[in-house]
Amino acid sequence: MSNVTPSWRTRWSGRSISLRLLLAVLVMIGVALPLAGMLLSHHYRNAATEAFDERLEATLNVIIAGVSVDPLSEQLRYDRALGDPLFDQVFSGWYWQITDQQVHTITSRSLWDQRLPVIDNEEVSARSLPGPRGQSLRTVERDIYLAPLEAPLHISVAARDDELKADIREFQRLLWLGLVSLGALLLGVLGLQVRWGLAPLRRMQANLKDVEQGRAAEMTTDLPNELATLAASMNAVLARDQRLIERGRHTAGNLAHALKTPLSVMRLLVHQLPDAHRAAWEAELTRMDSAVRHHLARASAAGDGGRFAPISLHDTLSPLLSGLSRLAQRRMLTLHQIWENYPRVHLDAQDIQELIGNVLDNALRWANHEVTFRVWVVDQMLWLSVSDDGPGMTQQESQEALGRGKRLDEQRSQSGLGLAIVADLVTLYHGQMRLQRAEAGGLEVTVELPVVAHG
């Protein structure tokens, strides 16, 4: 058999809505905020660099305005003060240079014996370059023509860009710190929004569980418009199903009454037949009566107890047990009751009475001296047992007794529906039933049902 890997749609089809919304928000924040951060960082870097370059360009224009050539010696002269003492401090980080890259070169005092790299460019240009003592410089430069020199003069103004880079790094640090904080805040706020937005769904889920457990008759419609319409539709479906169940049970009861009279008439007619034919007819009528009663009893059972309001098991069974106790006394038998717990259970009263009544009636028919009925609860499971001191049953007889249409008391009575009906009821309530030999020597019927009410 080959293993088929489920697609991502199959894997995500059962994921919760909350998880989907939070993941969508997380993806949105994870994509939008970093993208916004990169754009803002890039814009600020460009803006800060342009402002720095404009300052250098202003200084460059001042230097261009102050440079001249001696007409006699044809030597460069620059005698205008820039008003910034950093240009006079050696290796201060602020420099200017005028050169034709041949014989004419003058520099600021701060440059000392070092020179700035030169790139010919008639237009104003800005670039980063290494400076004296490993300094990182930002320079603005251009070429000009000054008579009577034939070669162009290259004028450069440079300054350390450490402060510029530090300013950009500080901005980026604050920017990313702010974006991370904003992302965490958005994620928290949107998480609260998702929780608040899905609160009606959680309330609807809890309400539906109450309906399943029998604590509520229908879904509440005190919900947002979209969910209120859904709840109303669900209520309509629940009401229709309940009507169908009740109609089915009433129909089963009516059918039982309708069949009772014809079967009784047929039994009377059979007694008028010759002895040679009577036995075969009586056997067929008995089998027909057993089958009809079996299926009618199963059809009339309410089944799955999840939607029944919890009832007191002791109060529900008390009238039945009281009547059976009197029956036991008339037969010179003792019916013991052992209630280790008094649970509330999600059961239909008619179903549990029929289940216990059928098993106890059989035990009373077969017992020699006593019958014991015991009730206890283990881990929210209801346990019921009925044991007697009669002849008991073999394993094969137990299996046959659970077969469809078999009666537990075929040899002693012509009435009763048999253990098959009890087994059907147990199955409808998702329980289990076991037949085994009792300590007193007879049969012990043990039933386990997951119907104990919580709390």
C-alpha cells in the first residue's frame, strides 16, 4: 500500500480559525514592517547623506570663490578664511585641496603632508574615500578652469563621516526598535481582536455542548446576525429530528398495539387446528411474535444519551425495583440492592427501566434463592450488574442469548424479549455488556455505559 502525502490544503483544512487569523497577521507583520523599515532606513540614509553633501558643497563654493592665480608668478593663491578652526588643526578630519595634478597644489593646514585622491569631474560629485590615518571621509569635488592656467584645477572638500554614519546607525537602531515594538503591539492587539471577534463562536460551541449534554433544549440566538441565523437553522434541524424520533417511537407503539390483536386471534385459531398441524403453527407464531417485539422494542428505544438531561438513576429505578422486590417476595426470593453511588445520568427513563427490568425479570425467573443488583461509578462510567444463584449459562448459551430474536427464558416462559434487546439498548448508548458466571453460581450480567453526568 502506497503512502499518499496529504496536500497543504488537506493539512490546514482542520486548523482553527484563531490560528489561521493569527498566522495571517504574523505573516503580514513579518512582511510589511521589515519592508517599511528598509524603505525608511534607505530614505533617511539618503536624506542625511544629501544634507551632509550640501554642507560640503557650500564650503566648496566658498573655496572656489576665494582661489586665484598670481599673474606674474602664475602661483595659486587662497587667502579667504573659512571661519572653521578645524581646517587649521592637523588631521582634524576637515580638509580642502586645490590642485592641477602637476605643479600647482595648495591644501588646508589640517591635511598637512597628505593628499586627497583626485577624480576628474567637471560637475560637482560626492563620494566616500579613505583619508589620512585611516579616516573615512566624505568628499565633494569638481574641476574648474582658471585663467591663465591651461590645466583644470580640481577642488575638493572632505570631512570625516563618522558622525554621519553614527547618526544613521542610531536612527536605524531606534527605527528597528520601534518597528519591533510596533509589531509586538499590533500582534497583541490583533490577537485580542481575534479573541474578541471569535468569542461568539466559542459561546456558540459551549451552547452546542450544552444541547448535546441535555442541559439546554435549543441553541441560543443571542448572537451576531450571521451566527444567529445559523443557530436558528440548527434549532430547526434539532426540532425536526426530535419530532421524527418522537413520531417513530409513537409509530412503534401504535404498531405494537395493532399487531397484538391479530396475533392473539391467530393463536386462538391455531388451537382449533388438528394436533398434527398445531405445533408447527405455534412455533411460527412464537417466532413471529419474538421478531416483532424485538424490532419494536429497538425502534422505540431513544438511544444515544448525549442529548438527554441528566436524571437521578436511583429515583428513576425506585418504582421498578419496588415492584420487582414484591414479585421476588411472592416467589420466596430475596432481591438485594447495592448502591455504591447515586449518580445522575444522561439516559432516557424508559430505556433504563426497560434495560434493568428485562435483566432483573430474567434473573428472578432463574434464581433459586436470591438476586443481587449493584450500581457503581468508575471514571465517569456507569456500571450495572445483576447476578443470581440459578443454573447460569455456558459460554455458548451466552452467545446464543445475545443473538437476534433469542429469548433468555425460552424454556420457562413464553414471554420476554431476550438479552438481544438489552444488548441493542447498550449498543445505542455506546456501552458494553458482558455475561459471565456469578460468584453465587448463576449468571451475572454486567453493563457499562458512558452516561454519567459531569459535576
